[in-house]
Amino acid sequence: MRITGKTRLLPIIGHPVSGVFSPPAFNLAFQERRLDFTMVPMDVPAASLKAFWDLLRNSANMIGCSVTYPHKQAAFDAMDDCTPRAARLKAVNTVRSESSRLTGDATDGLAMCAAIDATGIAIKNGVAHVIGAGGGAGIAIVDALCERGISELIISETNKNRAKSVKTLLAQFWPNVIVSKSTKPGAILINATTLGKFPKDALPFDEQDIKCAALICDVITLETPTGLNAFSEATGKATVSGQKMGQCQLDVQLEFLGC
């Protein structure tokens, strides 16, 4: 891709951003769609966020930005407008810039649901167990599953404050969803923790629960399958990898940005 003075920019901001996987995939998508856009990683410390938002509002060649750890909640606070799901979650990971106004959305949950849809396994009226349900990705996935009509949820969260947040979300916005305490056969299992980043990490779910599940999903993005994905595939289970979720994330973010 040849970058010129006419190229539109889509930064991905975080602190740090050294480990982000998004730019190559986004830039390939821009090439395939013949768009003169490019994604660039920008390491923005918390103290510099206000200056970045001012720049984004007033830049003529930035179409918006993608937001990663640890700025999703701060991004929500900086928005002029946001989608209903971002308002429920009080977090933003995608920002559209138009006429000096910033509009935010939270697409992590949409990405996971799109990846699940691609397997042919239904979300509506189903059962899902989300481990790490109160984290940034986890709570977004819980909200999206509810939006798509999940009937029953098992939520696991070791952090007390995060556990309280996801329970409050469910009680306030999704009171008709049954919250259970034990995994059911045929459930969709979703790992939204960091377990699996390293080879010696334990499996986030019991082996028996995996063998009885309908689908196993992992948010961890690695070049090789995570331990959870590898074990699940070895037992003949359908899986969703972090890479697949990332591909779906790209699609829903670009749709929101109008690309």
C-alpha cells in the first residue's frame, strides 16, 4: 500500500500497543476494498488521551479510531454520542469521527456472535457459559448474547467488582435471561480470560464440560491454536478461535465506520 497525503488514517490506540494484531488484517481489508485508508498503531498514555481526542475531532484525514486496553472506559466518557450497547457497557472500542463529533460503539460482543453464527450453532434460546464474564471482552460478549436472545447464562468471574458489574448489567437490562450456577450439556463455552496465552496455562473449563459442550470459543489470539482450542478440536468439537473473532471484529468495525 502506498501512503500519500490523501490517505485516510485509522489509528488503533492503547498503552502499550506493541502486541496488537489488528493493523495487518485491517490494511489487507483496505487493499481488497480498494480504499485509500491505513491503520496505524499509536501508543497513547492515559495522560495524553484528551489531546488525542482533540486531534481526532479536528483532523481532516482521520476517519476514527479503534480502542484497545486500557482506554475503552475512558473512550466512552469522551464520546459525543454512542450506540445503545456502548451505553449499557459504558465502554467503547470503535470510534467514528464526523464533523468534529465522535460516536462510539462496543463491538467485541458482536464479533464473537458473528463468529458463532459462522459455525451454524444457534445463539437464540441457547445456553452459554462465559468465564471472565466481567472483563472488558467478557461483559461485552455477555451483553451481545443477551441481545441475540440467549436463554440461559452461566457466568464465572473471580474479580468481585467485575462480577458485580456483570450481574448488575443482567439485572438491569436482561432480567428475562436465566442465570445458572453450573454448566449444562450442549452449552456454548466461551473463554474471555487471559488463560491460554502461555503453553503451561491450565484449561479454563473442565475437560468433561468441554466434551459435553456444543461449541468452544476462545478470545485469545495466537499464531497457533490455544490449549483450549487444541483440546476441543482433538475431541471433535466445533471451535471459535481468537483469530476468527478478530476477523469478525474487523467486519463489524468497518461497517460501523462506513467502510
